[in-house]
Amino acid sequence: MQFIDQAEVEVMAGDGGDGIVAFRREKYVPAGGPAGGNGGWGGSVVLVATDRLQTLLDFRYARQFKADNGKRGGPNNRTGASGDDLLVEVPCGTLAYDADTEELLGDLVTPGQRLCVAQGGKGGIGNRHFLSNQNRAPDYALPGLEGEIRRLRLELKLLAEVGIVGLPNAGKSTLIAALSAARPKIADYPFTTLVPNLGVVRRPMGDGTVFADIPGLIAGAHAGVGLGHDFLRHIERTRLLLHLIDATAADPLADFRTIQQELQAYGRELAERSQLIALNKIDASDPEFCALLTAELRQLTDAPILMVSAVTQAGLEELKQQVWQHLDAIAAPH
């Protein structure tokens, strides 16, 4: 699946229908008077959040969306039909910005949530509305107003409670595959993960929790280096970060510092977010070294430190319990 998390489109609401000039022409009514109807409203463009979409890929190929125009008024005081609104589906987690002013128009996070991004034009007024004692036969009407036209910048931020971060090859994709039904591409070379992967991990009782496997970060990711820059935004919504460290790496402590520095440099209070630290690949590492590494990490962070193996699934039950406890603590009122 190709992942597209930003797109720019043009939305055009429908124009209002024109009001018309008409007079009653009925048998036995010698002075019928004005009877021109109003025009109908133009259709609006409305974004609708849906959980059926996961990316903004469709907007790479369809960049222009136009709603229907309203119909002109009719004789005998008939109002023209309004144009149909154009409903445009976007993934849950989409933010809509005015591309010219950078104003945030709305944040669509729940399925079915709607946001009008271009208002349809008002229908014109027929000549019947201009009847007065001074003007018994008005012969003019007003045209419909133009619909709103706007350039939008759409940005997708994944909706996940837990964001898994770490350097490339830390084992994030293997972990999310072991915890959930997600089946990301996994290989033994850096940058296997080119798109964020979502997995739902079920609690023993209750709903599932959405985990997001964020593509590997490297030094300078916050400034656009590597793959991480475009994806750091996806952990802005997460409530808990799971920092995965490769226990078989040349310098796991340096790896830990690298990720923490990138979170700090990116801002948005990511470095202050609740974290769990997990030493991965303990099945391929010396137990004494893992114990020493854990002790050294405790000098650098107050976050809980766990030892796991995504391959053998060792320690994963304890990891899930820690995740549930932290999420419950975060959700509890203070």
C-alpha cells in the first residue's frame, strides 16, 4: 500500500440558481402580477470522515471537487431545486487547512464527522419579491451568488494510542506483528518500513488499543533527514510512546539518546509524553549484558524498562500489561 499523508485539492461549491422574471397568465385573472420564483441554493462541498480509508492516496489523482449548481426559479412562484452537496470521504485523523491562509478549518477524527469546506451560493431572488405599492409589475430579478472556491491542504495524522518508535531495525514491525493481526513487511535491512503500520491489540476485557509502528528515525529526522521527518507527526496524537531499543546493536545507549534527542528537537511536547522503554532481541543477547544495559538506562530515564523478544514473544505479556496500566493512568481524572 502506498502511503500518502498530505494532499492539496481545490473544492468548488455550486453557484446559486438565478431568480426569474415571470407574470401570472391565468384565465379570468386580467392582472396576474409578478410570479417569478427564486433560484435554488448551490450545493456545498463537505468532508466526511470514514474508517474505510487509511491514506490520502485518492487525492493524488482527483484534485478538484465541484458540487452541483442550484436550478433557476420557475414561473408561478416556483423555487428552483437546490444543488446536491458533494460529500468527499477522508480518513479519520485528517486535518483540513485553507492552503492560502493556513487556517485550520477542522480536524476529522470520528467516523461520520462532517466539515463543510465550501459553502454553496445563495439562490437569486425572483421578481415576485420586488412587488410593492409603488411597483406593481417589477420586471427584474437577481442572479444567484457564486459558490465558494477554496484550495485545501489535507494532512493525515494517524489515530493511535500507542506509538512505537526506535531506530531502523529495532524490531518495531516484528513487534506489532507479534502483538496484533497486522502483517507489515519485515526484512533484515534498514528502512524496511516505509509507511506507518497500524495494529489493534485486544485487551482481555474491553476494546482494542491501536498501536502505530512509525518508520525508523535517525539522527536529524526532525530536520528532514531520512524517513522519519514526514512521519513524526503521526505520533503527535498518541498518548503513550513505546521506545524500542535493539539490545544487539553496537551501542544501545547511543541509540536511546538519538531517539530522545529527535523527540525533543521535534517539539510538540513529544519528549514529555509518557514512555515505556523496551529492550528487544534479548533472545540474541547475553543476559548479563541486558541486565547491565538496563541498569545504565535507569540512570538516563525514569520510564519503566522492559526486556522483550518480538521473535520469541518473551516478555510480551508483561509489556501489554504495562501498556494497559499506563493508558488507564493517563485516562484517569487527576
